[in-house]
Amino acid sequence: MSSRLHIAAADPIPAQAGIGLRAGHYADFGLAPQRVAWIEVHPENYMCAGGPQHRVLGAARACCPVSFHGVGLSLGGAARPDKAHLARLAELIRRYEPSLFSEHLAWSIEDGRFLNDLLPLPYTKEALERLVSHVDEIQDYLGRHMLIENPSLYLSFEGNETDEPALLTELVRRTGCGLLLDVNNVFVSATNCGFDPRGYLARYPLAAIEEIHLAGYRAEIDADGVEVLIDTHNDLISDPVWALYRHVINQTGPRPTLIEWDQDLPAWDVLLGEAARADDIMRTEVLHAAE
Amino acid sequence: MLLSRQQAAFADAIWHGDAAPAIGMRPARRLAIYRNNVFASLAGVLAARFPVIRRLVGDVCFQGCCLRFVAEHPPLSPVLAEYGAGFAAFLTALPELADLRYLADVARLEWACHEVLHSADAPVLRPEMLAGIAAERVPDLVFHVHPGTRLLSADYPIHTIWRTNMFDAETGPVSADMAGEAVLISRRDEQVSVLPLPPAAFVFVQALLSGSSLGDAAMAGEAADESFALAPSLAALLQAEAFTDYNFKLQRTVAVPCS
């Protein structure tokens, strides 16, 4: 068993669709883990001493590559990354040997209090310097490279000095980090903040993409009577997001692509269906590119 | 505006409900979406952790309690498994719920169940591992408590209230005037087990968990109720997977007569 774990640890995440594994699907996943190419989890959900989560993640790790998608480091927050949190993260990384580790272009801790959401940053020189310093510190501490994900935005800052693709380009150049492109977030932010998603992608450093996220959103009407898309991760991936994904894959070729679904969990087969659709797009776009 | 000042104002608006702070955002009123995400997600964490409290006070009241708890006691860590430890004490202090005196003790029981589920893994002491012990050494047995074992006693019938609200098939009338109850909470086959303990059994278990030998704990149980039966109580504890190991008390304590 241990030698298999060791071999599996060297496996990179394949350029195929994977699924975000949540506790509500542990049993379904366990029945036929071979149906999923790879899984992703939030390491914060495994920062407990013991219990069923660790057994499930250990068993999953023996079957397929695992990716860690952190939600607790508050990269854009004023405080330096919390040492206790980094230590717990490092311990989980030693234990489960995830092939990828990602975090967000956002902040969630202020004055020691954790706001359980990914809050928006102004895109300024000051924010960039803070992000560079925090990403450097985390990568040095963990001794590994991390990926940064673009957030879903519901508003933008009047003081922006640059845009998100330019800021991410600079972050990659200065820290050597990679990128996790959340295609749904691009579409949600573009709708909410009024920019063209394809124009965004034309400026985005596609070569740095090591992982892609896909998810569903919910449309609401805001206090001003304007439609706003909420990044709820509780529905099927929308058609415009699939179209945007196809547009990305056409340029990048296949990339590890995660199906994220966090609320109102559907039947496991629904997630497998979304993963199959992403795999299908990766196959057909490669054929088109070869023609 | 300095980024840190801007974030402090943003966070303050989320925790305290300022609709649209003037910190250079547009549309500023959409801060409400972030506020809703923060409060709804944390209330959801509490709802999953305290289902019996939610049922006892009703959805609307529970939601109100959660929103107040979140605003007054925001999480201090991104590890949300740790969130809600103070919920029982918070409920005790709510004047609106002062009539529901049993509520905080039921919340303690639910929190203990949550802690036990995520507690450290450890080997389990199985009944057959005690099989070869010579009869004269049995009273000297001292058990090592599993990290996922908790003992709770209350002035209210917490076990009856908890069961009748957790399992619809076992719903029955409960009165807060019924006698207080004690429970042993442990993890068994990855499931949380809640074992009701009659008063003498509670005394016995409390002694064992605090390091008394089996013989001393049994005497404490018998002192509480002369009909206390050691064998079924010990069997229930072993079945609940409450221990990891055992050793023998080094020296029998000798009763010294008062001079």
C-alpha cells in the first residue's frame, strides 16, 4: 500500500476533468473511485485531528491524484499569512502529497476575524506588493509552487490602477506562481462589472494556467434592479460558461479541469456528467487544433 | 485610501450592517451580497452543527440567534470545524430564551457530538483484550481514555430531549421538569454514539475517566446506588469504544484509619 501511495504521489494531475469532493458524496465516490480522474478538496475541511474525513481522503489519495484548494490564507489581507495555519497546511501536504495547491486573489481575514467569503481587492500597486510578499512567503514556507485563482466580483473599485489580467501577469512574473483560471468567475465578474469576458481572456496570461475551474451560478436582481450573477456553485455549468471554456481550451489545449459544486449537492452522476462534458470538449478542441 | 483602512471599513460594514460605506466601490450597495454570503454561510455551519437546537426553537428564531452569534462572535480561524464552541454559552445569555433553561445543555451535547466526530484517531480497547487478566488484578485496572470520549451531565433530561428531536421514530413527550440526565459521547465505527448513563453509572464512569481504578470506580458507583451493577456498565463502555488501552494501578491504596 505504501509503495502505491508513493508512486501515486509522483503523479501529476492529468489534463482531464476532476471533481471537487464534498462530504455529501463520500459514499458515492467510495463505491467507484475509478470513475474520477482526480479530486480536489479544501484543506481547511481536513484540519481536524481525526475522524471519517481523514479516512476518506487517505483512501481517495491511494486511488487518484489530489489537489488542495485553500480558502483560508487571505492572500490580500493586511496581516502576513498566519503561521499556525501554514503549519497545519504543511502537515496536511506532507500527509496527502497533493499534486497542486491553489488559493485565491482575495482576502478574508481582517483584525483576526475570518469573513467566510472571498472578498474583493482593489487592483493597485499597493495590493500587488502585498500579494507578491504573501505569495513569496507561502511558497518559501511550503517549499512549493502555488496557483492563484481569479475571484468572482460583485463590484469594482474606483481606485483601480490596473485590471485583473495585468495584475495576475505581474504576480506570476514576480513570484513564479501558476494560475488557476475559474472560467465561471470570469463570466460572473464580467457580467457584474460590465466587461467583455473574451477581452479579459485576450489579456490573461493563458500560458500560466495549470488548472481550470467550472461551476454554476445563480442570477438575482440587485437593490438597483440590475441582474447580478452570484457564484453559488449550486447548479449546472451554464451554456455561456461552456462556450467560454471551449474558447480557452482551444488556445491552451487540455488542462486539469475541476467541476465545483458546493451547495444543494446533486446526485454524484450529475457531477460525473459535467466532468464527461468537459473531457469531451478537451478531446474535440484538440482534434480541431490538429486539423 | 490605504488598503488596510479600506479593508477595515469593508469588514466593519459587513459585521455591523452599514449598507454602502464610502470606500470607493461601485455599485457600493452590492456589499450586501458579500455580507449575505458571510452571514448565510456561517449560519449554515451552525445549523449543521446544532440541528436539535434549531428544531427546538424553530427556523426563524434559530436564524435570528445565528445572525446575532455571528455578528458578536465572528470566527477567529478559517478552520470552521472550530466554529460554534461558544454557541451554548451565548444561548444561555439570551434573555429571549431564558424560559428554555435546558437549551444550553442540549447545545453542549450537540457540540460534544461534533468534537467527538473529528477527534483524533486512536486504537480501541476491545473486550477480548481483557480476557486473560487474572481475577485478582481486575480491580486494579486503569483505563486510558480515547481522545474522542466525552462525559456530560445536566440538570435537564438532555438525552431524552436530544433523541426525541434527532430521530422522528422516537418522538415522545418530554418535560423540562424530568430528572437531569448524563451521557457518554464517543465515536464508534466512525459514528457518534450517545449513551445515556443512570446516576450511579455516571458516578462510576466519571471516576474511571478521571483515572480511578476499576475497583475504586465500582465502589463509587455502589456508594451512589447499592444496586449498581459493574459488569453491564463496563461492557457498555467497552462497546462504546471509550478506551484505547489499560494498565494496572501500581499499588493498592491502603486505607489509613483516622488517628
